[in-house]
Amino acid sequence: MSTAPTVTKIASQNPASAKYVPRLDLAKLISYLGMLLAAFFLLLPILVIVPLSFGDQRFLAFPEGTWSLRHYAELLNSAWLSSILQSLGLAVAVGIVSTALAFMFATGIWLEPRYRTVLTTVVLLPMIVPQVVSAMSLYYLGAKLQLLDTLVGVGFGHLMMALPYSLIAMLVAYSRLDINLYKASRSLGAGLWMTIRQVLMPNVRVGMAGSFFMAFIMSWEEVVVTLFTSGLNVVTLPKRIWDGLRYNLDPAIAAVSTLMIFITLIILLVRIYRHKTNVDSPGH
Amino acid sequence: MRITFHGTLRIYALLILPLPAIIFVGYLLPTLGVLGWSFSLPEPGVQHYANIVDSATIHTVIWRTLRICLLTTLISVAIAYLIAYRWRFASGRGRQFIELFVLLPFWLSMLIRAFAWLVLLRNDGLINQSLMTLGIVDEPLALVRNELGALIGMVHFMVPYAVLPLLSSMRQIDDSLLKAASSLGAGRWATLKDVFLPLTLPGVAAASATVFVFSLGCFVTPALLGGGKAAMLAESVYIQMFQLSNWGLGAALSIVLMLMVAVSAVVFGKLVGFGRFTGRTV
């Protein structure tokens, strides 16, 4: 998310000034080589997983001769499937609640920015504090309220971790909105609720989608708080992967990772391509 | 200026307050509870903090944490600088390629990345097998489930975080400055060293601060790739809580970790000067 505005701004910057292109020489060659090594370093581990997921052995191994889908079939086995469904359910619920809270807060603070800095800082705290410390706090809460190892307890922890990211997406959306929109609507006789529903909401709907997306991802990938607050009943997908990594390398992890890699890749390609078109269109 | 009517303020409060309230009750109060645990479990007193000050084992953990974080910061910022530099001077297609290989790992779960590194680095992993087949080594190298493994995983995790602030500082540099330097007779190296590099220092500082502070709290990557032999502060909180059931010490360690993060954030802030992040325009 965070790179979205970056890319757009760059291309539109300094259109008038001449482009500086360093001449090709040994130093440049070395820096290219270094960058390719860096790309290799960043991508290699990800690329290795894909063939592993098609291995035909019971254990984790590269396919020799025949590729097989047995590790994908394993994902449909009850334990993995129930984890995937549990994670999906949690992520959707956290996404909805988080977006609603962030929308209300961002709307209110946009209309009445008096205590903006202090209130926003409070809400962003779970993002700044180390995750293990947050996990301790949420473990404490769960222990006091007897919510450890329940969907409600784990979901609440996810919500706390997701809220700052949700809020940032909403605040960015509102920072692009002109307050005159609100004034015009009110002076034309619309009440506050009507203005929020019919004027503000349609104008920040992209921000709401981003807000939901961020909260969804935060919950879907949450490990640390989940490790602290869950046990035998609640086993989210990341928790099951963690268990599989700790004790042996379960080949089903390769299959689920490959699926995640492809989903991420598709979303990224779409986003990067969309940026390019955004950049090309004037007025953006 | 604002169009107000009776009771508007109360409605604003109704919109604004639920979110801070839920964070206060569900997050801040429990954090105070953890602070309480660190002074009260199993019995009241400051014994855990005295233990942290005295214990050689805990000192080892703290030094290891600082060492790994410092190395992670140096290596990932260096790699990220190179990537950002090439991005700065790349064409459209080149930029898209760079964005793709930086953002793909960035968006991928850290568990998946740790899994990938385990596959590559373990004794019968791809790297050791290749090295042994090529006859470069006889015994598999110990690449993972130790400090080296933790470091590799952390660098891999942090490079994208370091790239982003560097990109934003590099894209602010006007091409005409570099042109001017070279037309005044500065060679490529001099342009880089005396013009480009100084202008990107705020970005380097921001990237280092991000990576260092973030590394301090790292848990998942070092726990999986360090294999218990390279426990950092965050992992030792988990160990105290769930393997040794010493809730008081676990709580105290997490408070110490929070303080370390706060102190390094303040130090970095002072060192860099907050104004340089926001105020300077090139």
C-alpha cells in the first residue's frame, strides 16, 4: 500500500529538468551486478518453494520425474482446511469491525480535528510497540477475561494489531478530501448523518476498501499475538504453519506458500501495471 | 467557520471516541497489567529487574540482540541503497522489475520466507547439497538454526523496509544538480560521493532507524531460523512465558524490550534531527 503514492509522484516529478544518466563504465557495471545479486537474494527463496510444492514424496523434496498435487490435496484434509477457514473467517470479521471503527474515527477527526495528534498517536501505538510486547498485553487481557484460546479472544487481539493500519488507510483517504464538500452539503440542508452517508462515504470508498484490505491482511498473517493467545482450539493458518516449521518441514506448507505467492504476485502485477497507467494519464 | 448546531460536538465525540476507547481498554490498560506482573509475580518486588541487571545469561541475550540488529541494519541498508540507486536511474521497465522483486517478499508472510530459508540453508538443503556435489565442502555448513541463519533471514526481511525511505529521498534529488556537478568537471565518482550521497543521508538515517528499531522486536524470523541457539530478547520473552512459565520475568523482559525500542527511537530521532525528514527540500 505504502508505495502507491510513491510511484505515481516520481514519474510526474521534474518533467522539465534534463535527465541525468550516469555514463556506462566499470563502476556502473558493478552496481548492476550488485543489484542483480540483490534481486536473486530477495527472490531465490520464494522461487525455490514453487517446485517443492509439486513434489511426489511423502516428505518435502523436489519432484523427481513426476510432478504431483498430493501436497495440495493434503490442504483439503480437515486440519489444514479448518485452519484456512478459521483464518478467513477471522480476517473478514476483523476487517469489517476495523474498517467501521477506523471510518468513524477518521470521519470524526476530519470534521473536528481538535485533539487529532494525541488521539491518533494513541490509536497507532500497537503498530509502533514491538509485537511481542503487544502479544504480552493481549495475553494479559485474555487471561483476565478468560478469553485465551477462543475465537473472540484471538480475534480481539488481531483487531488491536489491525486498527492502526486500517486507520492509516482511512486518514490518507480523508487527507485528499476537501472540507468544502461537507460545508456545501450541510448548507444545502443535508443533516450530518445524511452528509456522512451520501457525500463522505462515496468519496472515501477506495479508502474504506484499502482499510478493509489492510486489516484483512494483518489478521490473515498475524503470528505473534496468535501464538500468545491461542492454544489447541484456535489454530489459525499461520499458527499451523509455525507448528509445521518448528517440528519438521511439513510439505503442505510448500503448497499453501505457493498459493500465497501466486495470489501476491497477481495482486502486485495488477497494482504495478495500474500505476503505470495512472502515471500516463494526466491530471492524476 | 464550521456550520454548527446544537449537540454537534457530542455527535463528533460519538464518532471519534469508540476507537481510542477500545485501544485504551483493550490495549493500554493490559500493558499496565503486564507492567504490574513484572513487579508482582510470583511475589511482589523488583527481583526480576535485579535479575536482568545481574544475570550473565540475560546479558548475553541483550548483547546478541544488539549485535544481530546492528549487523542486520548495516547489511540491509547497504543492499537497499544499491537497489534504490539503480531504481533512481532506471527506465520504466527497469523500475517495474525492481518494484516487483522488492515488493513480492515485502508482502509475503514472514513464515513463508522463513520456511524458504530453512529449505535452502538446512544441512540437506539446496545450498549445502550443491556445495557438496561441487566438491567445495565435505561437510554440510551450519547455515541455519544458529546466529548466521537468523541474520540471513532478518536481512531478507528488512531489505524492503530499508528500500522505501531510500527511494523517497533519492527521488527528491533533482537531475539538474547531478548534471551541474558533472558539467563543472566532477567525475562520476565525485558526483556520487560529494553530491548524490550527502543528499541521500537523511534517507539512509531514516532507513537505518526503521530497520534497527524494527529488528529489536523481531521474533518469528530469528526464532525459526535461529533454532533456539540465537534467542533474541523477543524470543526470550516467549521462552519465559510458555516454556519456563516464568510470567514475572517474561513480563519484565518485555518491558525492557519496550524501553530499548523507545530509547533507540529517541536516539535516532536526535541523531538525525526530525526536521531533516520533513523540512528539507532539495
